[in-house]
Amino acid sequence: TLIKAQMKMPDAQIEQIRLLGKQLWNAGLPLIDDLHNESYGWELPKNIQASTKNIQQFKTGNYIKALKSLKPGITMIIMHCTAPSEIFYKIRN
């Protein structure tokens, strides 16, 4: 559900992913039910000053909303926590 909404994939591609998931499940491999990968696009609104406190509040609020919106099952939420520094670009690329 989240992958479809976040990646904006056509229904046919989503169906292929579901069929592949069923094959993997039937082969005895573990699977997650969904993937939350939206946090990479979370930009601090321009009307909010960029400070550690404001960024923390903004992202914490977004994660709380994301957790409350999850459907039953196992969902993987991707989160990379770091303090930006001169080597930060190496982590992102």
C-alpha cells in the first residue's frame, strides 16, 4: 500500500511485485508487508527556522503520523539518523 502510494507505480507493476512476494513467501522466505520510505522527502517548511529543535519536532511529528497510519502487519520504516558534517555527503550518496 505504501510502496504504491510513495512510488506512484502503475497497478500492473504493483501486481508484479505482489506476485513476486507470493513466490518468495511460498519458497519459505520472510517478507515484510509494506515499506515506508517517505522520510527522504521530508523538507522543513520554509516558514520554520532550521534549528536542531525545530527539525527534531518536525520529523518526530511526521514519524508519529506515519506510525499511526500503518496497517496491520510488518512494515519496515527506513530511518537514517546522523548529525550532518563534512562527511555527510558520503553517507547520502
